[in-house]
Amino acid sequence: MDCLRSQADELMRYDPNKTYLYPVLRPSSTDYPRTAFEVEIYDPERISGTTSLRVSAEFYLSDPDLLSLVDSGVATYALRIRAPATRHRSVCCSFTSEISRVFYDGQLHGRTEIWGFLVAMDHLPGFRAESWHDDYAGLHFDIPAGSVLAQDVPKEYWVDTAEEAPIGSIIQIRSNASAADGAWECQLDGERVTVLLSLQDYKRFENARTRLDGTKDAAYIKNAVYLPALIYVLQEADRGVAEYADRRWYRSLDKRLDDCECRPLGSESSSRLVDAQLLLEQPFAELPLMSEDE
């Protein structure tokens, strides 16, 4: 297992142009022109409210010589899971074509890479496969234990609870010394949407939020800041699917739109006004001026 982990550590990123000292069955390579290796990674099954999930994959290998190595226990299917945010890196191995593993809450978080390999368990002296490219005719290779024999393209997933996050949690208010008084800016390039206020306006906003917290007048903040910001975010997200689709705020909004039976992000629309009000549960009706006792 140590040799497998060591080899996997060397392959931190997929490089279709990587050169091996021996033929490797992989996409975009002509080393094995007549056979294939594919790894189908099923969407991870996550327990609601946690980052605990099950990762499952199925391996497809059509090369007879490589299959015989697996059948004899000389080679193994391997699934490498890597989550930089939690510094997690592990390898799951199996002599069968299916691998399934459960990860507990907190083991994986954020961007998670899942990558399938076929790896030599033992030293393969003088190895040769009949389906190699004709350029390798008559050649044999000594392949060390732990070497990659086949690989597929890695898949990336995002592991978090963004789909269950309330709308209020995806928008944060921050100060910016360069922002103009009386106006606000909105940044979408982070995991949360950031509304930027001038130093003076931010201080006024924080004082008002603290003073009005738990009162009916807090609805004024909801309508004056969060509603227009949300309308802007929805409209920008519709136009920037490729740019924002992997952001936590994007996935949270998309799930909330689905819950409210609204159009998904990326839809062509001239306005998101109605959708924004649905997501904030009709904030105008919460204003004290709408109260029946006034």
C-alpha cells in the first residue's frame, strides 16, 4: 500500500502530455490503441447536513494482458481521493471492478478530486502486452511495483453543505476603504457573495443591524440591502454559469430556486425580481408599514 500511495502522490495533477518510460493505458494516448480503461465515478451520496458521504466507482478494463494481472493479484484497481482543504489524501484498492468507501463528516470538504488507476502491486520483469502500439513491437519493460499501468481522467466534486445553507448565510457585508459613501458594490468571485460598503456606511450598517436585531424594523435592512443584492446576484449568475457554477453561493442559490420551483440559474430571463422575493419569503410583507395594527 505504501508504494501505491507514493506513486499517487507524484501524480498530483492530470497531465495528458505526461511521458512514461513504458506504455500506459490512458485517454489521449496511443500506447494501447485497441483497448480501453474507464472509471465511472458515481455522484457521491452525502448525508444531509453533513459532509459525510459514500464514494463509489466502477472500473472498466478491456485489455486481456492487464486483466490477467488483476486476476492473478499482481495489479489492482485504485481510487485516489484528495481534498486539499482538509489535507486529506487516501487510496482505496480492490481486485474487483467496484470500489465503495464511506468518509466521515469532516474528512472531505471543498474541492475534492477522485482519480482512478490500475497499479502494479509487484515488480513486473520483462512485461509486454499484445495490444501495445506497433511502435513497441518486440519490446519488453521492467515495471517496478507501485507503477501506474492505466489511468482515467480525474473527476472533481465539491463537498460541503451549500445546498442546505440559508440565503442569509451566503451574503456577507464588508467594508472597503475605496468604496464611495452612499453606494455599494457586489463581488461574486468568492465562496460567499460580498457586499462592499464604505467605511462610514459599514459602521452605520453594523450599528443599525445590532440595534434592530429581533425587531420588526429589521425588515428595512432586508428590503434595502439583501433584496437588491440578491436580484443583482441572480441576474449575474444567469449570465455567468461557466464563471460561477463551482462557487458555494451559486450552488446554494440554485438549490433554493429549485425548492421554490423557480427557473434554475443559467436560464434566459429579463428579470429575477419575483424569484428574489420568493427566496427571501416576501420581505416586503414584513415591513412595519404593512402591519395591520398601524
